Amino acid sequence: MLSRTPEPHLSNKPGEGGERSTTDSTAFDARLTFHSSRLLRLAIGLALVYALLVFIGSTNVPPVAVVTTTATLPAGIAESWAVLTDFQDYPEWNPYLPDIDGEFAVGETITLTLVADKDATPIRPRARIEAISPQREFSWQGLLPVPGLFATRHVFALEPIDEGQTRLHHYEEFRGLAVALLPYDREFQTLRIARSFERMNDALIDRLSPRP
């Protein structure tokens, strides 16, 4: 009598009957691909937003607001420049910036002690010296975690009038989304900042005035 070969037995249980079980990973792979793609798009989007904010806060775009003051200094441009750039002597005469900690050199990070009003509590923002044109102009940019939200550029520019007088242009540029979009009394803030600059300008005039 001939015996029949048993037909293969298929089982859903792993290892049953000696056969290896198989699972369909299509759904799992699809979910993994979807999540990876979504994370990649999110990372790219965040990188683009940050790049845009950095650009908005840079000097490559026009400032949203500028606070400008001018003063006539009673000294030639060389003497005016020497006093204005000697940060170590600021505590002796400067009521607005009574201290700047750092070296006067392009690219250097400095810490400012800033007194906005006469009786205001000092604050200590950090900045980086952006440019120096000897006996003409120097400037620094404020350092913030996200410059595109709020960015500042502080400038001192000197213009010779004659051997005994120099015109000072003391101003600050404001950039960023916060400056453009957040509601605040811009006229009041502009006046307040201008008065702070003028306090320094007046003190510089007194510092440069000839002593009897």
C-alpha cells in the first residue's frame, strides 16, 4: 500500500510544525516613513525660520526704527576720538555707559553697563564690536539668542568741523520682528532713548571742554 505524503501544515503560531512564521511589516514601515518625513520637514522648516530671523536682524535689511542724536564737541577729531574710544575712563564721566568691559577691537565681545535713565537700575547687555574706522566711526551690535526678534546696532560717528570742533552723530538702529509687530509706544520709547544718548553727549562735551 502506498502512503500519501502529508500536505504542508500552515500555522499562524511561530515555530509550530517547524515552519517559520512571517509578519507583514508594510504598515509599520509606512508609519515609520511618515514620522521620519514629518520630522525632517519640521527640522527644515525650523532651520528656514531661524535663517529668516537672523537675516531680518542683520544689517543687510533697513532698520525698523532709528534713534538719532547729534552734538558739537569742543575739541578736534583726534582728541574727541581718543576720549570716546577710551572705555577704561568711562566711569569718570559717562552717565549712560558708566562701564564697558572688553577690548576696543573689531570682533571683540563687550559687556555694557547701561543706565537708561538717571535713577534707573543698570542693566548689563552684551555686544560685539562690528566695525572701527579710526577717527571716523565705530559701532557694536547687541548679542541676543535670536537676533531676528530684536536686534540693535549702536553707532558713534565723528565729522570734523574745524581744528577745534567735531560733530558727533550718536544713534542706534533697531531691527527684528518684535520691533515691527509688537505694540508699544514707539514715540515715548524713542524720546526716552534719545534723552539717554543726550546725557552721554552732554557729559562728553563737558569732558572735552577746556579747563580754566
